[in-house]
Amino acid sequence: MSQILIIYTGGTIGMMSDPVTKVLKPINFEQIMDNVPELEKLNCRIKVHSFDEIIDSSNMNPEIWSELAGLIQSNYHDNDGFVILHGSDTMAYTASALSFMLENLGKPIIFTGSQLPISAIRTDAKENLMTAIEIAKAKKNDRARVPEVCIYFDYKLFRGNRAFKYNSSKFEAFRSPNYPILAESGVHLRFSVNDIRHPEDESALIIHNNLVSDVGVLKLYPGISPKVVENILSADVRGIVMETFGAGNTTTDAWFIDLLKNAIDSGKVILDISQCKVGTVELGRYETSKHLKDIGVANGYDMTFEAAVTKMMYLLGQSDNPAQVREWLETDLRGELTVS
Ligand code: ASP
């Protein structure tokens, strides 16, 4: 019989409305279990680890990501898969971060949560939870069907580092426009076998805990001034994610290019991702991105913002050499980008 470890961090799934103030507040895992008697009927053993402090995911941070990675490592051999209950607001950041922190992952790590608390009559939590467990225990020829860090929400399974929260009020909270879904749940649970990654060496899970969370973000808009750009680029950080226009384009104004060049020359790594949610950065396609390539801006291709920021945190912890970090940023490490 399979064994699944459920890790409960918090989120709406485990909240209850305060009868007086009507504010949503976290409840403990036993209260969650009481709402899903169907869990008993799943053909697997379920263990639960509840975090001491149950949080709204807006309070998620890299220390908790390390704790999660450590928990997965210490329970890796005894469990066939993991389901992590997490608020949807920052779920894509945690899933992206863990995808980088867990190298050679051979077992499913399925994040889920819900838009309505599990105790609500119209809740989406039960389906999300039950199917997340089904996916976490799914095997074929004794191998996990999806040995990836994923998000399961509203009948769809996404690669974690390809998804983002795009809707705060619909049950369909996540999208992954630049990569196909990995499975869909309907009458049958259908896996997109050709889109699922399997590690080259399943025997050796490697945990990387040393994230550098000081990452700058430069989001461009027409009219952004030298003062604003200079302030962001001169911050005491080694890496900056720059959100550009369209296929990775920026203004060609000399002051702007000079500021970027000075930052790069001083050892900072600047990663170009697009403000568009669909499509990819193509450095050099337009005149408005050719100069970026020339001065050494890294190409983020079709990465989500969530993947870009957490990948930068991960890589800054892996190397002090900006050229090396830049090379890895442009490389597909965990299925997070498509080199075009
Ligand atoms: N604010 C909640 C959280 O992210 C929303 C949710 O769970 O969906 O913790």
C-alpha cells in the first residue's frame, strides 16, 4: 500500500470564518480531516505533518521553504509521494523554489489548496485534496507517474515552476500558458506522459538549501526615470529580475543602457523576462533588445516571474561567479523554460 505524507502549511483550505468578525482564520488539521471522511476510503496510508504555525501564504518565506525541503528529505524514503497544503496566493513561488531546491526528484510533490475553506458547502477543497493524493500515489511499472513539483487545482495538474495565480475569485485560480498541463482530472485521470519529466538519476535526491533572497526587481513602464532605475540597480543585491515589454524589449535611451551596463560591469546579474504572460523573450529580435544582449543581460525566455525570482535566489546561492549564474539562468534546469 502506498504511503503519502500530507504537509499542512495553511491557506484558505484550512480556514474557518470567525462567527463574530467574519474574518477567515486558520484551523488545525484534525478539523480539516473531520470535513473529509472520504480520505479513509483512499487505498493508501496517510501521514500528516502540520506546521507549528499555520499561515496565510502571504507570510511564506525562504526559511519555510528550507524547512519544507528538509521535511521532504527526512521523509523521502518512507513515502511514495507528498501533498503540500498551501495558500494559493504564493503557491507558485513555493512550488518554483522547491523545484530548484530538490535536484533529481523521483517522487511527486503535489501542492494544493482551495479558494473556499474545506468546511464551506460549495468548497473546491475536497476535490483538490482527494485528487492531489491520487496523483501523489499514482504509479506505473512501480515508478511514480509524475516525479515533479506540481500544483493541482481545479481539475488540472501544472508543473509548479510554469504556473502562476491568475484569478483570485474563480476556482480556476492557476494557469500555465507556456507549458502544457501534466494531467487532467475528469471521469478519468489522464496524464500527459510526454510532457512529464523524469530525473536521470532517481536514486540521489539532492537538497539545496542556501537560497540568497536579496533579489531586485525592475519592472519597466513608459516614462520610468533615470532616478528610479538608478535606485533599483544600485541596491545592495547581486541579482535583478527585469520585467520588460513584449519579446524582451526596453527603451534604447542611452542613459538606460549605460545604467544597465554599469550594473553588469560591477558584477550584478540582470535577467530579462517579459511582462507578457504568454510567449518568450527573444533577445536581438528587435533593435530594442539587441543592445541588451550585447551588454550581457541574461535571457529568461518564457519563464514566469515566480520561477525567475526563485531561480535567481537558488543560483546566487550556488555560485559567486556572475558569468556562471548567467549561464545557468539561460539553461533549462527543471523544465522551467524553453530555449527558443
Ligand atoms: N490568502 C490565502 C493564502 O494564500 C488564499 C488561499 O489560500 O487561496 O493563504
